[in-house]
Amino acid sequence: MWMRASFALLTAPALLLLAAPEARAADATPGFAEPILHWGVQKGETCDDIARVMYGSVQHVPLLGRYNRVACVAGKPLPEGTTLILPAKVTSVPDARLKSSHPDVRGRPSGGGWAPITTGTPLYKNHNVQTLEDGRAHIEFIDHTHVFLAEHTLVIIYGTASNTRVSKVPPTVELQAGEVQAGLSALRGEPAEIAVVDGGRVRAESRDTVVERKVERTTVAVFDGKAAVSSGGKTIDVPRHFGTRFEGALPPAPPRPLPPAPAWVEGGTPPVVLAPAGAGLIATSWSAVPKAKAYRLEVARDADFHDLVVREEVPGDVRSFRAEKMPPGSYRVRVRAIDDEEYLGIASPVRVVEILAAELRGGGASFQPGSVKANPYGTLALAPTQAAEVALDDGPFGSAPGEIDLLKQAPKVLRVRTPSGASAEVPVEYSKVEAKVTASFDSDKRALAVSAAFLGLEGIDIPARVKPSLRVRLGERVETTPLAPGPGGAYVATIAVGDGTGDARVDVIDGRGSLLATAQARIPDKPLPPPPPKGPDSHPIGPTLPPWHPSAVTGVMWWSPTAPNAFGLGAGTAVTRDGVLAQGSVRASGSIGPIGIDGQVVTQPLGDGGADAAAWLGVRYRALRLGASKLELGPALRLGLPMTEGGAATRLEAGGAVGGAMGKITLLGNLGGRFRLAGEDAAPFVHPYLLAGATYDALSWLRAYGLVDGHLLLDAGDVGVAGRGGLTLGAEAGTILFAALSARVGLGENGAMGPSFGAGLSIGVRDAGGSR
């Protein structure tokens, strides 16, 4: 595809003559270079008469021919009733001016040298004007006759009818090479005269006649009105849409039809184009014309194709045109065929293209041929100076708004119409906006943390325009909370779910409630709360290893309703009136539920004095426990077996225990009795006892205690009834591995009254429940 775009070759000023002095232009009659008057010719008036009255002298008669085609002959009256256009005063003005020019236009006054000329340059008789490559020129004569020069064209200004009182020659240029287009004045409608260097002449009563000279051949194409073509002593009339040609001074050929107008192919640029400033596109294609060897494409800013932007000829196999980076404006496009005989054809229907400056804001937005792809949260800005009317969808037309808020108005179609008559419907396609959602559940806080990363919102103020929110549906419960900017460009929010469980639907929505993304999150069942801190269901009452000292009578163990899980080795000593003795023991106890067992083996004593060497096996039952051992009670049975020959007989011990824990203090009491089952020895037949004491936890690993014991001996040898008693103080220190130390002072021991002293030391192990 052939692609080329040229910028303005000819400009069209609002005023007809810009080169007139500023002060005079301010007073000039509109459409003229100077103030003018209208003169109605009276019967018998001559040019001399009018010149005397208007200008004071007959020497100014030539001024009557400046804007009029009159024949001024001395003494000959002018036609009565003729209206003349006359300069208001004597002035000197050029025959023509260069109204517009593209670069590469030069001129040469009569007798002068070539130099570049620009818009507004005055042109006088015999002034040469030449357009070089890419050059264009528009010459306007003083009587408003227009001549347009293509590139590589050389013309000579002949002058105007006012140059001589007797001249009948209209404004004329001489074409030496190139191409000119003759157009008549819109005010007068009189012919333009073009002379060809070899003697030919074209008198064009036309707004659009093109005369082209290549080497010695001259081609004339008439697109409006008619033209008289003279050469070689022969003149022919060429009607509209016909042409002729001649070479050198030969007569012109008979008129023949010009090549027909090419037809536009469907598609291409629509009548209205929205594009950023300087980025407009004009694209079009046309159908082939028979015998066309080339095509001339023209793009202009005005309806008369005077202000040309593009004028190019392309080979006959090229039938497409594309111009990019076009500035905003109203453009008209037409194309002509050039056949194999070099005849320029009839122009296609004019295609009007309006390029409106517009700007899209928001990621993913772009201008497409005939449509707009926009961000749904963006805006479409239109240049406010453009004379266009815009309607959104089926709404009414109004002045083009400076900005269309696509978020609020969301049009599907923009309908545009312009003063040139161009109109179009521009579909609006909205780019896709997505959000990538991640959700995580915080089991400790029972909350759902959501992060959303948006795609397609580049250049959009997300908090202000999108206003994203998080909506969570969990069962029948629906909660919504705003999403706030977070790390890494993401938007985050947290929603507490409380006791809710199951599948949660997580939606990201915008300020209008439109869904941008959705995801699922699993909310697990709420875990059961951990049981409240449980205090010990029991509290050890009394010591783990009860105090023990060598004695045949008072060595009764202090015991609690719950047997501790413990094992210990101990040794004790006693001092009585009969002497000093020592003895060792092994003790173990444990519980299975409320049932407890215990055992104690007491060794053979060393030293003087009586002592019990026996093995005791017992069982106890915790019949009652209130709270954390606030109160415990239960019975117990023990069986004592002799360990030595001649030792104490077999005995049975029965009793009960009651105790309780109160913070750091425990209280414990035993009431029971021992009974001799066989034989006669020093052991009493019946031995009731009462033990009562308390413990105190001085530290978590240190328990101190005190014990008072009382015994009643019945039928104990020679003694019928006797009483015994004592006070014991002791302590246990340690946790799993511990030691116990005790000391006792008593009254009466081993059958004799009098004070006695004892001490015991034990070490042992116990379970964690036995720690203090």
C-alpha cells in the first residue's frame, strides 16, 4: 500500500488580501483591497466625465478598468445603467498578489532576478512566478480572478484591463511549463486567460479548469463551466467534463470525455475520527478506472481544494491512500484518474473526514479505526475549541464536552456531527478490568485476610475512581468492607468471621457494585476452647514418708486416706532410760483409684532397749473426697508379721483417717487400734491410739509438719493399763527425689516411764503428684 502524507501547501486566509497595509485594510470595503464606490452610469456619461468627477483629472481614466471590463474611448458614452466599481480615491495597487504559497516558490519582477516569494507578495505585469518541487501557489488578481499553480510550473503575469485605456484583455498569465488551475472570481464570474508559451491560449469561463504543459504538449481539462482553447489559428469550445490537447502551435484536438471518477471502496476512515492531537489517520481506497495509468489524490482543508495538504500522483496499480499523524481539522479527500493519453479525469465524490483531537485516560485505552477502546474508570477528553456536536447513545446533541466521565456516563456509542456535514457513530468498547484475589484464614483471630491485585487500571486513581470493596458471603451472613492500599500495590482488607464456618464466597466489587473478581475460602470449624486450667483434683495430705522411730509400742505410722505413690529408705534412732538403739526400714505405698496399699519392713534393732522388728502390710480405702482434697476420710487395715524369733506376735491394726487441705496447710488425724492375735509378749493385747497433726508448705518443694501422738496400752505385760505419748516435728524437702527428717520427744517408752528422744532420716522417690 502506498503511504504518504504532506502538510499544508496552500493556506486560505479569511481576508482576501493580507498584504494591504494594516490601516488601509481596516478601512477597505469587504472583499476588496481598498475602499470602493459604486457608480451608476447616466445617459451620455463617458469615462473622461467620471474620472474628472471622481479623481479630478482624465489622466486617472485607467482606474475605471481596475475592477470593470469597460472600453474607454475618448468621447464615447458608456452604456446607460451600467454599475461600475471604482476605487474611492486615486491609489496604486498591484495587478495581483500571491495569496498563498508552499515552500519552494520563487518570483522575478520584470527586469529583476529570481528570489523566494511568500504569501502577500505583490505581482505586477511581466512578473514571473515559478513553483519548484512540492511547490504550490495561489494567485489572486485585483478583480478576484484566481489561478492555482501546481509544482514545477512557470507563469508570467500579463496584467489587467486597467493597464491601458483601450485594452480588452482580461487578467492573464503565461504558462511556460507545469500546470495551472484557473478559477473564476466568486463575485464577478468573468473568464480567466491563460497563455501558453508557443502561442496557444485558454479562455476559461470556469471555476475549475486545469491546463498542463509537458515539453511541447498542452492538455486542457474542464471540470466546471467551459473553456475556449485556441492554437494554430483554430479555436474550439470544450464543455464540462471534456478535454482537449495540442502540441506546439498545432490546432487543438476535438474535445473528448475525461476519464470517469473513481468510486470509493467501502471501508477506510470513517467520516469522524477521534485521535490524540497530531495522531489522526486518513485511509481510503478506490476502484480501478479503465485505462488509468496513474491517479491524483488531493487532500484539502477547504471545500474548493485551494488549501491543499496533499496532492500526489501514484501509479495506476496503487489504489489506496493512508496519511498518518494528521493534526486535528476538517479534511476533504478526492481522487482523479489520469489515462494513458495524460488526460486528468473527473474527481471522485468528495469524502469529508473530520479529525477531532481527543485523549483517553486509563490503562488499556486506545483509539481504533472507527471505534474507541476505553477504560471503564477513565475519561475521554475532547478539545473544547472544536466545532462539533456530540450525543451519548440516544441522548440529544450538544456542544462537544471538554470531558466525558466514562465511569458515570458509560456510553456505548458516541454520535458526532460537525458543521461540515460529517457525522458518525463511534462505538465505545470497554477494556477488561480484573483483580487477582488471594484469601487466607487466621484461625487465632477467626478472620479472613484478603489481598487483591488489579489488572488493567494503569493510570487510574483506584481509591477515588474504582472505590474497591470486599464482600464476603458466609452462609446467610454478608459483610462488606473497603479495600485499602497495601504493600506491593495490592489492596487489602480483613473481615472477622466469628463462629461462622463453611465455604465463604469472596467478591471484589467497585463503588457501583460491579463484580471485579470472586474467589472461595474455606472457614474451618471453630476449635473447642481448651478446658479451663484444672487445679489438682487432689492435694497430698500429710507427709509422703510419715515420721518413724524405733519403738515396740509407739512406732505407729501416720497415714492419710489416699496412699501416696512413693518408695523410701529410712533409719531411726531412739534414746531412752534403757539405752540407745537404731533401726532401719523400707517403706512403699501406692493408690489405684480410691484403694491404697502400703508396706513397711522394720529391721532388727541395734543397741539396747526393746524395738519392734516386723513387716506391716496394709490396705486403705478413701471413702470420701470433697473438692481438691478439702476433706478426705477412709478406713484402713494392716497386718503386722514378726520378722524375728521371739519378736512381737502377729497383730492386726484397724483404724480410720480424716484430713483436709486448706491452701498451704493440711490437717490429718488417725484413730485406731492394734490387736494382738496370738501369743503373750511385751506387745499389748489391745492398743488404741490417736494421731493428730498438720503440715505447712513453706516452699513449693519444702513441707514442714508437726504431730502429736497418744496411745493407750491394755494388758501390756505387767502393766494393766498404761498411756504413752509424744510430739514429733519434721520436714520433707525435694520434688520427685526427696528427703525427710524428723525428731520426736516422748514420755514413756518400751514399758518404762520417763522421757525419750528419737530422730529419723529417710530418702525416697515419688510421682509428680507428690511434689510440693
